[in-house]
Amino acid sequence: MILDGKKTSEKILNQLAEKVKTMDKKPKLAVILVGNDPASEIYVSSKEKAAKKIGVGSVVIKLPEETDEKTLTDKIYELNNDETVTGILVQLPLPKHIDKNKITDAICPKKDIDCFTPENVGRLMQGREPYFNPVTPQGILMLLDEYGIDVKGKHAVIVGRSNIVGKPMAQMLLNRDATVTVCHSKTENLDDIIKTADILISAVGKKVVRCKMVKSESIVIDVGISRDNNGKIVGDLDFDELVNVVKYITPVPGGVGPMTIASLMVNLINHP
């Protein structure tokens, strides 16, 4: 069965739109975009569209590529103190001359809608509720919930250890009583480990998992996104090969991507 992220995200956004209609004070998202990265501009545009769809405010602050750290942090402090702003998001990646950790550290934890600040990450790692959950891992869990998939007791293998997906995904699965293995570029016997996965989550950005590595009847979540030699958007996995082998699979595009946007809007509506 295909886990349809596009259909599920539409359902969630429609539910949020109904909730927003009952709210006296509408939430507002502030997005900071530094530079002119084409992919980042597309991501920011999709977030604007989702905010408009559910009826909340959004503002995009575009800064030139040469913006220095002080200018950027000053803008964040300004948004921290703006009572009309509910959530702050600094679109990554940032230009190389900017230390992204300094930037995320500057965001108020109660407006850290991406769950990047040390306080929110720390709360997540302790099994406590962060002010906001990491959007892509939360989106994946919402998709699994929609299809009635319980992760409790299952062996989840995550390929990729990024701070955005791999690490927080592992912790959120642990918090739901899954058994979790995290693999990365230095992992030995990767094929053998993947074959043990009841749930496989690949978040690498290139094809490292082959069909013969995946156990039949497993649940496969493809977070990766890249373009092949023909310019077509593809994931980490060969969807056409796996779709008739595994029990559940996400497509690329139309799987995790739309769920990440829906998850961001859930965070915005359920702000502290």
C-alpha cells in the first residue's frame, strides 16, 4: 500500500483551517531566507501557500547572501520580541560564512517551530515534550498514524544521522517504544542491518539502499530527495522495484515532503 502524503497532508490542512476559524488570535509564521538558493525559495513558497490555505499569517524576510551573523541575529531578536509572531523559521542551508548553530541558538525556544534550539532538542531527548516537535519526523509519525501503523515493539532502521531527520526521528520512535538502529556512512554490514528492519527510514539524499536489502512486508519511508540524470525528482529508494515487495511505501514526490509542510502548520496552530 502506498502511504499517500499528499492526500493525508490535505486532510490535515483542511482540519487546521477549520480550527483556525474558531481562534480569536490567528497565529503568524515568520520565515527568514538568506540568499537566493532555488530549492530554499521553493520550500519557503510552499510554506507560504500552506499558511494561506489554513488562514494564518505569514511573513517572509529575505536577506542578501552577504548578510552577516549580527544582522541576522538582530532580526531574530526582533521577531522574538514581536508578540504578533508565533513561530520563527530560518530556512537552511545558510551561506557558508554564517554559523547556523549561533543562528538557531538565537531563536526563542517557544517560537522555535523547527525544534532546532538546544532547549527543545534537550527536552525531546529526555522524553519530555518540546515546545515544538521536529517537523519531518513528526510528519512521518502523523502519516503512519493515518494508516493505523503502530511502531511499538517494531525494529526501525534509520539510514542517516542528521540533526534534522535521523537523530530526532530515532528519539521520537524510541518515545513510542520502537527498537531503533541508526546507520550512517561508517556503518559496517549495512545490508544485513537493513534486512532486519520492520520499518526502514532512509534520509540520505542519494541511493544507498537496494531492493535486495529490504525485507518483504516491511514499512518503507523515503525521506531523500534528489534529481536523477534526466532531471526527475527521485528518492533514496527505487520505488518501482519495492512497491510490489514491501507492505507500505512512501512515494517521492508526494510522500514525506507534503507531510513536513503539514507538520509545520500543526506546530504553528498548537504553539505554547
